[in-house]
Amino acid sequence: MKVKFFSRSGTSAAELQLPENMVLLHGEQLDDRGQLACGCVPESARVLLGYGVDDMSLTVGTETKSSDLASEMLSGFDRDKVVLEATTLGFAELFCATNALLASGATSVNIIYVEPAQYQRVSPGGDQFMLSEPTRGYAPIPNAIVDLTSDEVEAGVFFLGFEPERLDRALEEHQMIASKDVKLVFGIPAYHPGWELDAIIPHLPALVQHGLQLDYCAANDPEAAFECLERTRAALSEDKRMFVAPIGPKPCGIASAIFASVYPEQVGLLFDHPRRKKKRSTGTDLWHRFTVTVDRSEAVPSEAEP
């Protein structure tokens, strides 16, 4: 299995060289960047995705079914024309769509993401952010369910952002996590200078209390995040599994969705399904197009010379 990431960045959608006649699978438009990202195609080319946490359903446009049927629900779209709009999609929708496309034979996935100019803070200049409503807790996502009580699950990776309560809740609800080989990954460098400390400082109490490992990758680089996950997977003992908790920057969520899709036997997802606040960010910064290719062919060893 070979997974490669190709990226193109710019200050607008026009610089991303998006496919002609594309179909944009998107989520709820909550802020400036979400509206601009979805506005890069006509309304007739947009399809709204939604994930139901309570019944694990997926809504594609006006159709709602079990998310286990995501491949069937997306089968009517030309895979080469589909673009996932990660700015607006929640992680569960992003994973369901990514997994469905790859499971149905797609060899590449196109994803766009728009960085914010600023995230909303509780008070101007403060170190607390207004990004999500209180979460209802961690709940499984079909096709990536993991039993954290099992000794089979040996390791885990958390991608962290500005909300320390999300990590705290995971460690409280799943206390067995602390006994596993767990790594906390921060987005460094961050989108903007100084945001690294905004992420790290609120998590210091948990770091001190639980003695967890630290790692870093660029906040806007899904390839670096994927490589971070690969290092953990490569260290797994035989027949062991790992979990990934993508509760940080969305590009790390993109890497997590791809990773869990291509290694379903070894990887499960831990996610808390927060309700994102409206106007959670203002303005836009860099636009990114990520093209992820997956080569499933096995290399055939050449015959020895006679």
C-alpha cells in the first residue's frame, strides 16, 4: 500500500486548479471561510453531507441511510469529479466520504481546506477559544470502531488543538487509555505564529499528570500527520491495533480519515462529535487543495538472472 499526498496552496480557489464540473461534498457553512469555500462552485454542484451521532446515519443531499451504506449513497457520483470540502465537513462526514470513495475503488481523493484568519476567542487577546458547544462524549464511527478495553489495542495518537477539555474527557471516560502507548501531537508550526502556545499551554496539566509522549507536525500538512501515524503503526507488535483521536487541526483530521480508511484492520477512531459554533472563525488565510493517491498494487519481485 502506497499513499502519497500532493498539495497546492493559494489565496483563493482560483489558484487551486480544481477539477472542471466538480461535485463539492460539503458540510454546514458556519463562518466566512465556509461560505467562500462552498461558493467556489455553483449551488447546483454542491451536495450537503451530515452525520447523525445518535443513529450513526449519513445524509447525502436529501437521502438519509445508515452510514454503513456510504459507498452505495455516493455511487452515483463520478469519483474523479468529487471534491471534499473539509473546511465545512465535520470529521465524521469527512471519514465516511473518504472511506466510501476508497472502498469503492477510487485511487485518489481531492480535498480542499481554507485556513481562518482568526479563531473566535472568549475575550479579545485571551487564551480561550469559542469553537465548539460542550460535547456529548465520545461515540463510535462505523467502519472504524475500536474497543479501548481490549489488550489488542496497544497504542494511540491524539491530534490536539485549542480545546483541552476534549482530551480531558477522553482520559476520564476511557481511563484505560493511560496504560497504552499514547502520543499527543501538536500542530507546530501552527497556522499563525503564537498559536502553538495557545494549544500547548492549556494541555500542560494533562501532560504532567499522565506523562504522555509528545510529537509535532505542521498544522496544515496532512502528509506530515500521516507520517506521524505511520511511525506509530510501524511500532505496533504483531496482531496489535491502534486508535487515532483527531481532535485538533482539520488537516490532521484529513490524514486520520485517510489512515483509518487504508488500514481498517489495524486502526480505529476515537471522536467526540462536537457541535461547532457559528462564526467560530473570521476571515480567510491560505486555501489548500490536497490530492491523496492510494496505490493498492503489491510490488512483484523480479526473477533472478539465470
